[in-house]
Amino acid sequence: MYTSQQLDFASKYPFTEEARQVIREMDMKTVDMRHVTMGKARLEEAFQNGKIEYREMNYGKADQLISYVYARMLVSVLKNTGLIMKYSAAEARRAAAALEMDSPETVLKVAGSLGVDVQKKDRSFSISFVQYLSNTPANQEFGLVNQNLSGGMVMLDSHSLTRVLEAAITRAVERGLPIKTSEMPKAVVDVARSVKLPVVKMEFVSSGRGIGWIDRLMSMAISDARHRTVNIILAPYLVNVKGLSVERAAEVISNYIALCRKVNPDTKITDRYIRYQCEYAKSHGIRPMSLKRARTELGGSIDFNLLLGEEEREEA
């Protein structure tokens, strides 16, 4: 049977193997609707706030851990990559908040569970150059030029290390999602239908010519050329014209690809690919392909006549 210390760790960091071991020892053969409701609240908090608040508690830790299990089930039923990304990022922020208040030993333990080799060096931590680049946030503050490098290692304070680990935690939460609906209790599937979803606003821009067609494109599913549409149109447009953050742009594009899958599910576009294209477009200041060139490059896959406004028809 698990100890109180193991339960405490598992409730804070439910994506770890130690947490999974604790969960395996719990009696979850019968669905407790109270826990399902808690999982739903956890998921809706992630959708509405972009994060799940971490609260230190002396009791209810088992309930919190089980609610994580049901939240993962519920988000899986929704079958939306963008929502899975949003939920995973919110869980990672919660865990990062817990890490900020935890001991250096626990930080090292969590890092190890994520496969990130971190060493304690006096009052700071060290992480390999390669692993730092694999997990660093898309923020100028974390550029290598601003870091303390020594012998192939990057030296970080506890706050910066937590931010770096947040990316690895997001991937750990995403791993195994979505869970097959056939593997879930029917009661959970039924509750998923009542989850309050976030409103994804796609505001139309009024400034500049030749831009409205991209807004209209994102409301229309396409069955082909989706990789190129992401990297030469959508990613540059959302981060460098609309001014969205990389995270938000990736979420919007993932939702769009989910829409496209309804007309043709055959695509190899991944969340990692989408995020990379958004980061690349931002770091290189890439602008979206012009309407004229897009018609030439993608005219065989996209019906541009359905996308053009009056001004754009004149331009075309």
C-alpha cells in the first residue's frame, strides 16, 4: 500500500510513474461520479483559465489524483487535438507551480521521471545543452545568449529550471492521449458531452489587403495540402500578422486541422510539427504567402473562389 508521502507526491505530479503506481493500488473498478465531476471541473478550469490552480492541501489528495485520471478520459472523448494541448499545458502549469514551492530533491526527482538529466550545483541547477534546447520556452529570455554556459551545460536558477521542465511535463501529460473511448466507462463518456468548451474566437482583420481570405480559409475544411497550408500560410499569419503567441497560434491551427480531419482523416500533421512551424515563423519573421502565389501553389487543392472578398476578387 502506498504511503502518505507517495500520495502527496502523486497528487502534485500525477504524470509520473510513481503516481501511476499509486493509482494502480487504488480501487477504481467502480465509477464514483463525485470523482468524475471533479475531473470535469478540472478540465473546465484548464479550458477557461489556461491553467489549473495548484492548492496546497492536507486532505483530499487521493480525490485530486483520481480527478486527474478522469480529466484525461473526458478530454479524450472530445477528440480535439487543440483541446488536448490546452489541457496538457494547464496541467503542466499546475505542476510547475507545485515545483516552485518544493524541495530541490523533489525537483530532481520530477526531472528524472521526465527523462531530463538535471544536476544540483550549489544554489543552481545544471542541464545539458541538448536537453535545454529540447525544452526551452519560446521566449527571448531563454535564448542561449542570455544563459550561463559551462562545459556543455546550462546553469539555471530554480525558477528558470521549472519553466524549462514545464515543456517536458506538457509532453508527459499528452502522452497516451487520446484514450480510446471504448476503454472508458459509459458514465464518463456521457459526462463529457456536458463539458463547457472554450470559445475559440477567430476575429477578422480589417487592415491590409489580401488577408481576409486567410480568415475565411480557417473556417473551411480542406482535404489536401494541409502541411503546406500550415507552414506557408497559417503559422506566419497567426504569429506575425495577428500577433498571437506561439502557444495560442498552435492551438488555433490544431483546432483547424481537427476540422479538416472530418473531411479527410488521413494526415500526418502532429502537434509538434504545428508548434515548430509557429516557432520558426516567429523567429524568422516570416509573412504569409500572398494570395496570388497561394493560388498558384495550392490552387489544385483549395477552391480560392470560395474564399475571396470583393477587394480580393479585384486583386485576383
